Amino acid sequence: MTIGIVLIVALLKAKREDIPLIVKMLVDSHVFCATGWILAIVIVLTSVILVLLLKSTFREGIERLARERDDLQKKLIK
């Protein structure tokens, strides 16, 4: 995030003629591409982990509600 802020400030302070050259240099760099891929992989992995955690949490809640329902039905039958 800090690097992004620095880049935006640098683009705002740069001369108008230099902006296309700066953008082309950044976009063509291997570091820029690698950072994008790494960020995409981190986002996907984090999303998968979050979905799995939510799935297990909701499953436990549903199972707890089913046990409570069964216990209440047993009490009502007696």
C-alpha cells in the first residue's frame, strides 16, 4: 500500500510528458507482473480458507440446532 501511495504521488508530481514513460516502465517490469500474480494467489487462497472456515462453523451450528430439536421432540413425546 505504501508503494502504491508513493507511485501515485510520483505520478502526480511528474511532468506531463514523463507520465507515459513512467507508466510503461512500471507495467513492463517483471516485478510488477510477479507482484500481481502473487497478490492474486494470496487472494484466492485466503478466499478458499475463509469459505472452509465458514462452512465448518455453519455446519456445527446446524448440527447443534438439530440436536436441540431432537431433544425437545423427545421431551414433548414423554
